[in-house]
Amino acid sequence: MPRTAAASKPEDLRQAVLDASVKLIESEGLAALSLRRVAKEAGVSHQAPYHHFANREAIFAAIAHEGFAGLAHATREATRVKSARARVRAAVRAYVRIAMERPAHFRIMFRPELVNLMNHSDAKDAAHDAYAALVALGQSLKDDRVAAGLSTQAIVDTLWSACHGAASLVLDGLYSGAKEADPDAVAFGDRVADSMARLMSIDG
């Protein structure tokens, strides 16, 4: 089978395999992923993916790395927002948007049975970076003297639970309006953020 133009260079081949993997997962589910099937979808030889990925888990790890990197960036952006309530809203939105726009990534990022982050340093570092961004957000709320009486860790735990919970409800279709890029799903995330802000006594 001839190579596609996108896979003419080593770095292009790696990305072509990742892109094909994501599309396959989104269309047919996680169980459909195999290196042979991905090679077919990417338009490369059956052996080509092995130049960059030793096995199925290595592909999952690379997808998780992309997802965590995007989440870390979005959470850091949320921390820069001036209003405490707007910071919380931005954080929830970041998680919901990852789930809506990159569902394959979100389904893999938090599934240790699919990818053991301890075996993949890039993905592990990106996951730590995403969590560190959430901790920084929690610390910024603590520094603003909101959520009186809560420790930074308690704030982080609450933020993470709300963010991840809202995103999972959207992704799994348990929120009735959920569909890809549905603005109502974003509004749902905003309501979750606003309610959480009220419960945490965030007035600003």
C-alpha cells in the first residue's frame, strides 16, 4: 500500500498514525484500535506504525499526552482570569470543551487500564502538568480568600470533581443536550461552575 503524502517524513508518519487512531476511536470505539487497522486507515504499510509505536498502549499514551497538554494550557489560561467566579467557569469550560471537541483523548486520558502513565514519561509529565495547573488555579482562589475555611487541596479536589464530572456527563450523553460542539453543553458547564462558585461562597 503506498504511503500518503502526509506520511512522507518520520514526524509526519507519527502524526498520521495518531490522527488515524483518533478518527478510528471516535467512529468505532476503543476496541477497534489495532496497529494493523490504524496503518490501513493512515494509508501506510502494516509495519510503518511500529517505527514510532511499540504497541497499542503506546498509541494510547501519545493520545493522552496530546489531551493532557491541551488541558494544561486551557487551565493555565483560566488561572489568568481576574474574577474568581470566571476562573472557575473557565476551568469547567476547559474540561467540557476537551470532552466535546476531543472525545477520543478524554476517553483515554483517565483510563489507567488503557495506558499506565508510569511507563510513558511524556504522557505522565503532561498529566502532572495538567494537575499542577489545576493546583495553581486552586491556590489562586485560596489567595483571593474565597472558599473560606477550605484548604487549597480541598478546593482543588472540589474543582477537579466538578470539572471532570461535568465533562464526563457531556461525553457519555447523560446530559440530555450533549452532542459534539453543542453550545448548550457549554451552558451546562457554566451552570455547574456557577453553582459550585455559589457553594464555595465566591462572590467576585
